[in-house]
Amino acid sequence: MSRSKDGQEPRQFWLTNEVYRAKFRQVMGSQLMSMAFSPCDIWWVSPWVTDFDLIDNRMGNWNSLEPRWGLRYVRLSEVIIRLIEAGCRFRMVTLPDDRTSMFVGPLSQQFQDTNKFEHLIREELHIKGMLTKDFWLKGSMNFTYRGTHKNDEQLDLIVSPSAITEARMEYDRTYGSFNHE
């Protein structure tokens, strides 16, 4: 495991069985929902993106943050909508793909009159990552049902400020920066 310039090691996730996959979804959901309290720009780069159950709210643990969800599994699309409503802005970069379009299309339509959600299509894309001001999640996983529930995957959760800044500069250079108001 390599350390960043500021000495922080990434947290590694090996999604090789259902227990590890469920633990990862719990961490990913918590990381995302923390941004409801401190909205920011979110880069989401993945060749394919589909909807999937992300947060297990069957015990009502998230009801104080979003009472409309009720006692059930919460889908990725619902989390993204909640974060955009809280003030986050998303820039999603994907391959051209019908399944991804089924996921992205409704979000693009719902937020078409704002600069809160932007979808970029790249013909040659293999990078997979989610980048915020507080963390960078990168690895082998596409943000899909198969990636989060079925496939063996490996991911690093990086919280090093220097690594996040470096990744942000590279994402901005490669895909264009967010349009700031």
C-alpha cells in the first residue's frame, strides 16, 4: 500500500464476498450522505453506471436526514437527488451506453435547468472513480449493480488532501472543470 505525499494510507476495499460488498456499500453511502451537511462538487467517472440499492434504511437510521425514504433500501439515484437538493453538483463522465443512459437520463431531465448535474460522454474511458473535496474513491469497480453487488473488485478510499488536490487537477484537465456561478 502506498502512502500519499502527506503520509496518509488509503483504506482498501476488497469486494470478494457479500459481507465485504455490503460493508463497502455502507461506507460509500455514509461518505456520500455526509455531503448533505457540507455540499460540494462531486466527480463521478465510470464507463458504466446503473442504479442499485446503496443504503440499507430498513432500521430507519437515515430517517432524520431524509424522512421520505422510509424503512427500505435506498437506491443510488435517490441519494444523488438528495445530495443535489442539498446543494451538491455532479459531473458524471461515462461511455455512451444504453443502460447508463437509462440511469443518467432522468437525472439530466430533472436538473436540466440548473448547473447541478452534468453528464459527459467519452468514447475512450476506462478510469473509475468518485472525487469530492473530502475523499477520492478509485479502483476497478464500475458504479453498477454488478460492480457493487456481484463482481470481485478492489477500491481505495483516499482522504489525503494532497492526493485529492492532484486528482482534482487531473480530472479538471482531462474532463473540464465545473462551471462555477
